[in-house]
Amino acid sequence: MSKLVRIAAGQGFWGDWLEAPRRQVEGGPVDYLMLDYLAEVTMSILQKQKQRDPLAGYARDFITQMEGVLPAVLDDRRVRVVANAGGVNPLGCADALLETARGAAHHEKLRVGVVTGDDLLPRIDELIAAGHEMAHMETGAPLSSVRDRVLSANAYVGAAPIIEALARGANVVVTGRCTDTALILAPLMHEFQWPVNDWDRLASGIVAGHIVECGAQSTGGNCAYDWSTIPDLENIGFPIVEVAEDGSFVVTKHPGTGGRVDVHGVTEQLVYEMGDPKQYFTPDVIADFTTIKLAADGKDRVRVSNVHGTPPTDMLKISIAYRDGYKAVGTLVYAWPDALAKAKEADRIIRARLAKLGLEFELIYTEFVGATATHGPLATIPDELPEVQLRIGVRGNDRKAIERFTREIAPLVLTGPPHVTGYAGGRPKVEEVVAYWPALVDKSVIAPSVSILTT
Amino acid sequence: MRVRLLDIAHARSGDKGDIANVGLIALEDKWYPVLVRYVTRERVAEHFAKVIKGTVERFELPNLFALNFLLYGALGGGGTVTLRTDAQAKVYSSALLRLVIEVPDAEARALGLPEYRA
């Protein structure tokens, strides 16, 4: 039988099921474990943490989770791990991992490959001065218009530096910001030695990455298709791809785990966060999702083939986070009878009081949870609701106004409509708003580098 | 015949900036042409008219028996800025499944489409 590479996915975001990585290496044979921690919002949180503590700025969960995974890396199973846990401090993450590993058996075998070079925060002024506008991809505004409020700036790096780390013998690769899909594509390119211009096979690797990068969303989690019959979700298995040399692959999960892998569920994940399906942009290849063939391949197995790809552009996507004012959200719960009418009256009262105070907000936004919060005017509301939660939020640049708003919720308990409860959580918290600035930059200005560290 | 999308399709949605994407997938492969013909860009734009601020774009994935819709101005500024409960467009999927389309009786019967009575 020709070679198959088995890659297991163990995290779909920072905060995903803590048990999953260990279960993925213990539940059956796998060659690689891929762990995705970085959503856009995560980078700015990590950058803030690093500003307070230069040793922080990476996904701490990774270190804890690796305690359960390291035996599989260091013993005869020789599982390799590829994770973007480095956040804005990949070297700090690697140091913490090495520190933890020193107590483990065979720790001398650990070779941590660290990918750096995606962090553009220290280089923004230099890049702007050199004529890189980094214009907002949707509005076209130049980055200079929010320059003084930038919190983090990272390029989405592709597979190349991860491949280099693996080629240099790394058995754990820690990156900062890279494309989620590169975490899967890179091990495949390394194992099969796919040429960098073999667009169809590279695109297959990207599609495999897209299917598993959100963890259990491809194995029955958050699945709308016949959801109530999906078995044993409390024991859900995370996805595994078994990839052949030609790029075709099977999506599956470990035997004995819960959830379900079928064509409908995999299709749901394929269309998740999809733009133009003919052009799924990555730094390594542009994948076409309109040629993919899916076929059932036995219980909890879906075969994926016929993926086409075309060459990538000369630009890299960068994600910039910047401060954009403040917000706060407060809630109260109104009980039957007339729950919705009472919640609406409370909303009117709060707005009137805020207006009387002369406070200015960019937006005051109200939802009635239990009636309109999820589908708004599309929902049909029954005459009698047992309860409704008033959820009112404000946003704006004047922090003092937002703080004053947070004092206007609780008074409704004694000064507004009756049968109100659900205020025990206390005053709402004022949060800083972190906005996103997606942009493109010439590939040539990003030069990722790789270092290999040992205990 | 009136047909509700919930009864002939399933869906998953997500976000990108202030854009929501909704992937709409036929429950049975043979129903995909019904989605193509009746769940038009215009029909979906009309459905979400009071919910989103921008336009709607539609893409076809006949290989997956799926349509992909992009809803612009759907998230009150985007994931971290918005004050919405559904900050990341997770439930736009089921909001689309509320849509009721009108399919000529003969066609609907030939395909075994379930009628929506409400």
C-alpha cells in the first residue's frame, strides 16, 4: 500500500476543548498533530499581554496541553506537532515548552522549530516610509490614518518556514501568525516532497486544512444536518485526514469516539467562512472549491479528491488590530406577563435617561433575547413569552459616557417596569474595542526565519 | 407550492470582517437546481433587507450541491466592534432557512418537495 500521512487536528481556536490534543495522539495512530489557536482577536489580546509581560504573548493552553502530548512525540510513536501557539512571542512559547519538557522522559529528543518574522508591529513605520500603504481591503483607507492606535500587525505566512523546520528535524513546530491551512499543507509538502508549483496537490492540502482547522466542526460539532441524531457528542472525536501522495484524502476520526463524519457535515465545513469558492487565497496556492469531489467511504469516512489550484499572487495578507473606542453591554430579565412589552419600556426609559444626561454614543443597540436577538425582524414572536432578556449596548470614543451608561442599568430594577430580575452579575464592564484592519503587503518584505531549539 | 428552505436545505454561516457568509446545501442532491432557480441573489437580499446594510453576492458550487451567499454590512461593524449577540454571524445560517420560496406545483411534486403550510 502506498504511503499515507495521517494528520490529526486538536484545536479549532484558543479556548477549544482542552482534552482534544491528548485524545488525538492516544486514540489511534497519527503522524502529525496540528493545533490552531489564533483567531484575529487573539493576536491583539496576546500583544496586550506581551506589553505587560515580555515573557507572555503566546497561547498558554498549548504548554499545558503538550504535557499530555509530549510522550507521543518523544516515544516510539514519534508524532510531530505543528502549532501556531506562538502568537506574538513564538520564542517565548518555545522556551516555556522546553522548560516543561525537561521533566519528561527522553526530553533530549525534543527539537522545537520556531518560526518568526510574521510580526510587523516593530516595522510599521519603516514599511509606511518605504511606500507600503497597507490600505484597508474593504474601505481603501491608508494605514497611516489609524497608525497611532495600532496594537498588533502580523502577516499570514505560508507553508515554507514550517517545511524548513520539519526538514531540519523539528518534532514540534511553533509559529506565530501563519495561515491556518499552512499547518496542514506544510507537513504534507514535507512528507511527499510536493514541488512548490504542483498547484493541484498544494490546493488539496489547503482544502484538507480548511476542513480540519475548525476542529470538531467537521466531525459533527455545530452541524445543522440532522443534528439531533449525531451520536455521543460528549465524546466527540476531532478530525483526522489520511492523505495520499496524489493529494486526495479521507476525512475521518478515531474509532470509538462520538460525532459523525459524513458528506453533509464535511460540505458544511467546506462552505464555512467561504468567499468566492473559485478563489480561496493562500500565500502558497489559490484553491478552487468548485471542482472538489466528495464521496462516502464507509462509516465516518469521507473521501475528498479532484481539487484544483492556481498560482498565488505576489501579495500577503496582513491583519492589523487597532484601538477603536469603547463599548459596554448591560442586561436585565423581564418575566411573564407582557415580558416583551416591559423590556421594550425599560429600553425606552434607559435611552431617555441617557439623552437627558446629554451623553453621546456612536451607537446604542438593543436586542430582546428570547424574541429578536438572533433573527431580528425575521423571527415570528408568539403572543406569550415566559421571559425576555433586555440586552442593551453602547459604543463610542468617550470612555466617561460609556462608564456612565453602565450605571444606568441597575436603577431600572426599582425605577422601571415590574417583574424584573437577572441583575446579579453587577454593573456591565467597559471594554476597549479592538478593530481589524485587513490589508495586503508585498510578499518580498516578509522574510520568515526558523530556529531549532533543544532542551 | 410554498417551500421553506429549512425543509429542503441545511446551512452553515461565518464571518469575515463585516461580511457574513451563508453556505446553503441541498438536503437531497436532486433539490439543488431548485435552490439555484429560486434562491436567487435578489430573493435573499429581499429576505435580509431589514437585517443587513449592504448587498448580497451569490456563488454556485454544483459539485457540493451548495450555494454560497455573502451578506455585506451584516455584522454591525464586524466581530469585535459589534454590539450584536451574534457577533460572528453564526446564526445567519438558520435565519436564511426561514425563507419560503414559491415553486410551481408540477415541478415541486416531481421533485417530492415538502410543502410548507403556515
